[in-house]
Amino acid sequence: MDLSYILNELGEDRELYYCAVAPPILQTSNFACRTVDEMREMLRNEAEAYLYTRGNNPTVTMLEKKLAALEGAEHAIAFGSGIAAVSAAVLSQVNAGDHIVCVDKPYGWTNTLMNRFLPRFGVEVTMVDGTDPENYRQAIRPNTKLLYMESPNSFTFELQDIAAIAALAKEQGCSTIIDNSFASPLFQNPIQFGVDLVVHSCTKYIGGHSDTMGGIVCGSRERINKIFEREYMTLGAVLSPHDAWLLLRGLRTLPVRMEHVAETTRKVVAWLEKQDKIAKIFYPFSPSHPQYELARRQMRNNTGQFTIALKTDDIRKIDRFCDSLQHFLMAASWGGHESLIYPAAAYHTPDGKYKSKLAVNLVRFYIGLEEADYLIQDIEQALRMI
């Protein structure tokens, strides 16, 4: 399916809304039925019907159709946040007494879900170094139901061999889920490698403007409808029509934004690799990265995230560098128009304790839509502060 068609036409029946170029926000909680028989039919098939916006809404459906197509999936279901999508996808695959194998060092709230929430309900989780598929194999038990990936995963961006782990899961009778937020659906499509469910934080690249939140789960119609009937309708973490409309707006410019971000990031990283105050750069598309060939095989392009290790462990110097940046906001997310940093040193508490497994000298960068020279000059002056 052509990318231009997906972004600009798919799911948009303009004749139904006065040929308006921008789709309407159908800000309604209810949809009326004309007869009892019509209501009976809707209740029998609520996953495919418009009965109640906590289930389906036409504005949200447009978004779901486009994102499913971008991922090469049969169907998709939208949530109010990325972690809501992750949680519903994971819960849909396990019951009490089951076991999950999860990549180590995932997104923080995914880690909380795996290691603090699920064990309360009798689901065991084993965290593994995902850089070697054999680690997944070694962790599988008779009651393993799910292999969870996040490739590249958060902060230090290790990759998993998606095709190898998906093949292992099928061999062992397990399901697979991957968080694909880092790469976006434009630059990586895990379903092509055999993954069952793909999740995204739409708050990131898909929205692109740092003004809305959302999540998506993409997969087969059977798996998505199962999530709809259980986790989605029961837990109620739905996406509002207005937020769906904002995400549709973000999709229109996704290719242009992603190409600009990718090009600028390459320039900034190339400059950073020559700086003597940088000990290491975590960036999968650098030829020196140990998983460079895997990154090129799985992803069509680089994105805007990388992490640097400053050549110091002195908290005062690390803080001075971060505080001196004038054109990078310090914030937790990424994927919008603005460039950001997230310092591991933020986990250093006033009483001198450090509450993270990450090295304290790591600073995660996200490159937004600013020009490369503008950002490089800012990093250069901040490095002089240490």
C-alpha cells in the first residue's frame, strides 16, 4: 500500500462529512440505534460497531486504520498512552501461572509492569540480555507464554535480532510483542519479521508536536479483537477523539519530520564522535557500534535518539554540562519538534545516593527539527563548561 495513500486518504470517507479536507472530531460518547434489532447486532459485534466511544469512534478508527497499514498489520487498537498499549498487549497474552521472557532495561514503566505489577498476579518474568537470541532460548520454561522485545531498547539502545527471536517463539509455541516506538512504523516493521503484536507510544514520533498522548497495538484482527473484548473494554484506557485527531494531524508530516530528524542526527553524532570529552556514543547507526549490521538489516534509517557517556563521573561537572545547554530542553519524552536531553544524573538524590542501573555519566539526546549547526554550537559551548 502506498505511503502517500495511507497518510492522506486511507479511512477518510470525505463524502460523509461535506468533503472537508480535515476529518471531523466526532466528540460524542454515544451512538444511537434506530431499532432494537440494530442494537442487538451492535452488542453482538461491538468490536466492529459504533455503539459507545469507550469502544469505537470514527475519528479513532481513521487513526487505527492508518497505523495498522503503516505496520503491515491487519488491525490496530488505540489507547490513551503508550504504556496503556504495552500493558493491554502483555496482559492479553498471559494468565496467572504463566512466564514471560523480557529484554533487560526496557522503558521504565514497562520494567515496572514486568517486575512489580505482574508478579502480584502470579505471572513470573525473566529479564535477559537481548543482544543474543540464545539468552531468550535459555530462559524459556514449559510455562513461558510470551517473549517481549524493545528494539532498540531505552537509553543505551541495544538491539534484538527480531527475526531470530520471532522464529524461536513460534518454535516454542510462544507469542511475541515488541515496542517499536524508537524506530517508528516508517523505519522498522517487526510484523515482517514474524512478530505477533507491535506497540507504539504515539506520544513520540507519530504525534510529533509534544501536545498529545496515545498508544497503539497492531496485529492480526483475531488478536486485536481479543484485546478489545477483554483488556480494552474492561480497563478503559481509551484514546479520546480529539487526541486521535491530533495524531492524525501528526501523521501527515511524519515522513518529512523523520527524514529531517535522521539527517540532523547523523551530522550531530558525526561531530560528537570527534570530541575528546565524550567517552562513548550509544548510537546503533554508527559503523563502530557492535550491532551496526543488525541495525541496517532491521531498520531502514536512523532516528533521533542517541546517548553519550561524558568522560567524567563527577556529578557537578555532569550537572554543569546539562544545565549549560541552551537549546535542548530537559524532559522525559522525545519525538516532538524540540530537541531534548535526559541525564542519568537526575537519579542522583540530594543525600548522595544513586537510584539507577545506568552509569551516572550517561546523557540521552533526542534531536528535533532544529538545524544541525545550531545544536552543535550549543553542545560545544556546554562541553567547555566541564
